[in-house]
Amino acid sequence: MVIANQWRENTIQSGDETPGGWAPIVRFESAGGHSVTFTSDISNYPSPWLVPLILFGIGGVMALFGARLWGSTGT
């Protein structure tokens, strides 16, 4: 289960201009009953929550426009 996100600074020295990214902190329970928590080596920039919010907003605007257009045709 992802329990949090942690900001990680960019450590790549190849001229990448990305300042860093958000890495998930994951926790799970092993078969032996031990709790394991770790921070992933893979990170996202921008925040992984931003893209779905943008797409949801665009979809909402399109749905409102479609409903208004459908209502204006009298059907």
C-alpha cells in the first residue's frame, strides 16, 4: 500500500533540468508477518496526483458543454 509520497532531488548529472520528483513510500506485510516499508527508486514529476486532476477537470468541462448542447436541441 502506498502510504505517502516523498520529494527526491534529482541526482542525475546528465544535464536533466528536472528538479526532482515524488517517490512513493510503500508498506506491506510479508508472508512471515513482518511489516516492510521502503521508498521507491522511481519518482514522478510533477506530482502523480496532478495528471488525473487535470484530466478530470477537462472531462467535467466537456460533459457540461455536451449536456448544455444536448439540452439546447430540445431532446
